Amino acid sequence: MNVLYPIFLKLKDKPVIVVGGGKVAYRKVKSLLDAGAKITVVSPELDQDLRDLVEGD
């Protein structure tokens, strides 16, 4: 049986890597930005919503 444990981190100004550029990555990046993280996305392609977020549209 796999048991998951929540983790709470102070991410303000911390570097975070997100691997992937799809819908899930978009949701993660949004929440990480809200937490103040400095994000690097690694993906050969980006979902349009994620691209718009990165470009500031």
C-alpha cells in the first residue's frame, strides 16, 4: 500500500524545476508562482495556457 504524505515548504525565492509543459505543469507553475518560487520549466513543448503565463499574456 502506497501512502502519500503532504509536505509544506517555504518556496519564496527558491529555485524550482518543473519537468513537462502540459496542463498539469501549468497548474503546478501557477501555484508555485503564488508561493513566490523562481521557476524553470523543462519541456520540448508548452501548453498554450503555460506559454501565455510565461509570456505574461
